Amino acid sequence: MEGEELEGDEYGLQEEGEEALSEQEDEEQVPAPRPLTEEILKEGLSLLCKTGNGLAHAYVKFEAKYKDLTDISLLEHFIHLRYVDLSENKLQDLSPLSSLTHLLWLKVDGNLLTSACMQELPYLQIISFAHNRIKDTEGITHPRLASLCLKGNKIQTALGLSHGQLFNLQILELRGNMLESTAGLSLPKLKNLYLAQNAIRSLEGLEGLEQLTTLHLRDNQLETLDGFCSSMKSLQYLNLRNNGISSLQEVAKLEVLPTLQALVLSDNPCSDEANYRLEVLALLPHLQRLDKELFEQDERAEANKIRQKRREEEKEMEGALQHDVNE
């Protein structure tokens, strides 16, 4: 019997080893060269507009998806392009885009990129690097960038974000990476921050997020809620679903958030506690909804009674302590 169990363990280890090896091989596999051709270029160009000086016309949009492209050097000459979608190819290098100084919108999802580093593009406002193999956040310096999507990559830290250049960034999507902390994400204009499906255990460096309204932290490994602070004065929606928060005393730490209206706590151990909804509302009286359900008027009245009773108990306790001290 023991021998059989051992064989099963060995088989499991062998299977894990094979999976890791297979993943490594996929990463190391060099795709067959397939450069962008004149034919694919002609197919993908659209949207004829006036050029900057108004004296000529040029195509400003280019799309080439699912073409197995490995080389886009031909795009260097199309300097008037403003919208480019090169999703689902096999690109590892975006340097030919450096000459596209009018670029406003770039989508390169599902490629083989290991870095998001690019030449600074002065007008670029929206970029999506979803589902690549990017390991850090360094080299993203576009001054007008408002929306950045890096979901489904292999990023372990956000400390490489260029705070000095990303002063217009409002939406940052980092879902499905390997982050263990929020350190490095304190960007002054950020409004929406998506951090679900990471391995976040600690909340750090959030004090600069004064304009943040939405924060998604679903499917992480948070056990405590230290790190929120009163300077986060615009935060209205907070999703903490499926973490490891076991005590409602942790929820009390959210009192520092003056504008919090919607909170998601389902699939945390604390959501199984008796009178869960009332207890949360007693701690956070300004909350409008919990787990996507609005609080009813009778719930508010009941939570208010609980809160008042606790205040009275605290006062009595303080009075008793004072009495003991005086004696």
C-alpha cells in the first residue's frame, strides 16, 4: 500500500516537472520568422484622414490580428498611424513603433513580449499589453497615457512604474499577474485600479491614491486590512471577495475611507459570521451596499442600535477604569 502511495506521489511530481518543463519550452521556443508584408499591410490599413499640416491625406488605422507576425519593421514608414492593433501575433519587439509619434491607441494583446518598455510616444493615451510574458513594469513613460492594461502577464512587482512620467494615468489593469504587494502603485491621477487574481498579501503605498474611486482586490491572499488611509478620500467601491479575512475587526479598519459606498466581502471567512451584514453596517454606517445588495432601512435601524449599545458599553468601561485609577 505504502509503495502504491509513493508511486502516486512520484507520478504527481513527475507530472508537475513535465508541466514546468513544457512551459519553459514554450517560452524558449523561437517562432518561425513571419515579417509584415505589403499584402497584409494593404489589408489592414483604413481610416483615411488629413495629416497634421492639413495638406495631405494618410491612413491612420492599422489592424493585423492572428497573422503569426514576428517582425513589423514595415510599419516604421507609416508615421501618421494613430490606432494600431497587432493582437494575437508572435511579436517580441515593438521598436519599429518608435517612429509612430502620432500614435494615440495601441493594442498588442496575446503576443510574446517580455517587456512593456518602449520609446516614449508623446500622444499615446491607451495601451493594452494583455496576455504576454511581461515580467516588470519598467520603461512605460508615455506622458499622456490615461489607460494601461497589463493583465494576464507575469509581473511580480509594480515598483518599476515611472511615477514621474505617468502623471495622467487614470486606469491601471494588473489582473492575473504575480504581485505580492501593492507597493509602487501610488499614481496621483489613478481612478480605477484592478488587482484581482494576484498573490497580494500586503497593502502598501496606497496613501498617494487620492483620486482613486474603484479598487478591485478579489482573489488575493489578504488576511489583514492594514494599509488603507484617510488620504484615499475618493474611494467608493472596494472588492475584497475571496481573500483570507477572518475577523470583522479587520473591516473596522475601513472606517478611515470617508466616501466608501460599496464593499464586496463574500467568500471571506468573516462573511460566515452571525449577523454579518448588520455587523459590517454597524462598523461602516455610510456604506450603501454590501456584496452588491443595498442595505434596507430596517437593517440600518438595527445596525444603529448595535452601534449605540457598543458606544454606551465603551463609555461604561472607560468610566469604570477611571474610577479604578482614582481609587
